[in-house]
Amino acid sequence: MATRPSPTRAGPVLASLPRPALPAPTTLAVVSDPHLAPDARGTWKVLHRGVERFRTALSDADRRGVDAVLSPGDLTKDGAPGEFDLLDEALSDRRTPFLAVPGNHDVPKPRWDPYDAPPTERFAERYAAGRLPFVERVGGLDVVGLNSASTPDGSLGDTHEGVVGPTQLAWLDRTLPELSTPVVCLHHGVTHPATRPGAGGFAPGGHYRVRDADALREVLVRHDVPLVVSGHVHWPGVGPVGAGHELVAPATCSLPPSYLLLHVGPGGTTVELVPLAGRAGVEEAYVSAREGNAHGRSVAASAVSTDLLDDLLLAAEAGAPTAAYRLDAEGHRPGRVDADGGAP
């Protein structure tokens, strides 16, 4: 899926897309699914690496002078107030504009959560340009943010599934004709990972796509949207959406620990996969996924079916930024982790 990194690149090239294209370059960092939590450890998501790797991704994006950091969500482990405090602390000294949409772990789940999770309106005020849905101009791009993780009337319920819904679909249909170069961002996908090259480990079922993916695709195709950015799956990929594409970001916390750089210029869009761990960290993430729940095992199977991890390690060993691989409190490398039954 990826190509070997050159000395001038931050990491392997995940995709070279003809669109979007801009006369003056714009660069976005896409940092997804860190699942921040103050004391969590283990599971296939490698939760104890989440804060460290999220901070590394933000610092590296700052250093590279990107135009904005865009997050497709799951910034927190379960939407607890203390997890949002961690997020605010990580963002407090950043120079780069930060835009996010909520993931299924960032919104209130009253039947499941033993605490008062901040309402989605609070998420929008703090991280989503003050509103959801939103349009924000970044360089030469019009970044469009949609909320696929919750509905105003609560009809989505306490589920990890996603939906855009008729109100946002109508808003999107009205808004897209006014935009010159739209990039649409949401947490849940439009395409299924099993339909994308290099993701052979994922079963056809599951809740990877929004429930109304066909209706969303119809709007995107009608307005010839060149790029959709999503997260949720924890494995990177590219799928067709009409004449455009959906780009699925990896998780910063789990396999493969990385974030994306999108370089948009006159020749189109180049997508680089930037490593956030060295060999020991990648091995830990692979073992955690392989011994995790069904979704984690799908991620591990996808890793085995491609050479992406080898390419990522070559980039890390060539000097691309990585988080330090630290020992646990007892001075040992973490061993086998407990599998969880949770959703991505």
C-alpha cells in the first residue's frame, strides 16, 4: 500500500491523489483516535501510549509549520471530564490551529457512563470551530466538519455506530456549492475497510460506516467532493467516493502508531504516514492488536497482509519523529495485555 520513504519525506507515501489540487500549497496534519485517558493501560488500543503519542504528533505538526491539525475524533477514551482535561492540557501550548469532529467515544452515553460527560455542544465550542457542522477555511481548503457520533434528538442512542442524519445532509447539500475546494471530515466512514486495498482482515459487517452512507455518498458525488477524511477504524486506507476519495486516518495510539500529513499543491495531494514509535513500540502495538478483541485482530491481520509496517519502521529508523519507548513502572517492557470488548 505504501512506498518506501525518501530522505526528504517524513514517512512512507500512503497515497498520491490527483485531487484536491491547489495553486498555492496547503498542508494538513490528520491526527486521529488517540483515546486519551489519565490512567488507562493495555487493551489492543495500547491506551498507555495515547497521551505520549498524541503530544508527539502535535509537536511534530507544529515543527513542520502545517496550516492546521485536523482530527476525525475519538480524542478521549470514553468522554470523561478528566480525559477532556488531558486534551486541553495537550493543546494548551500549541501554535497550530486545531479542528476536530467528535468520535463515538467523545459524546455522552448516559446508559454506559457513570459520570456526566460534557455535552456535544461543549465539544463544538472548544474543538469544532464553535459549531457543528462547520466550515473553516484552512489555506486554500474549505474544511467541512460533520458530527456522525450523536444526533440532536438522541435517536442514535448509546451505540458506537454513526449517522449523519437528514438535517446535516440537507445542510451539506446547501453548503457544498458555495465552497471552492471542500474537504469533508467525519468520524465514521463512507466506504468499508474491506473494500479498500490493504485492509483484508476486516469482516464485511460492523459499524465502520455511517448508517446513511449511501445518502451521504450521493450528496458528496453530486457536488464532486474531492476528499473525505475519517477515522474510527484505526487502520489507514483510501477508498473511492465517486471521482473523489475517502482517506481513513490511522490511530495515534494503536497499530500502526502514526499520523498523516496531507500536502495539497498544484500536482494534487500527497499523503504521508508519519511514525510515532520505533521498532519496540510497533512490536508492542502489533502484539496488543493480535491478542486483542475481534477488531484488534483485524488490524493485526491487515498489518500482516501489507508491507506498511516495514515501510513505517524504515522511516522511523531514518530519523522521522518518534515518541520514546518507555518501560513500565517496574522497569519492564509491557507484556501481554488484557483484551477488551470495546468498540474502535
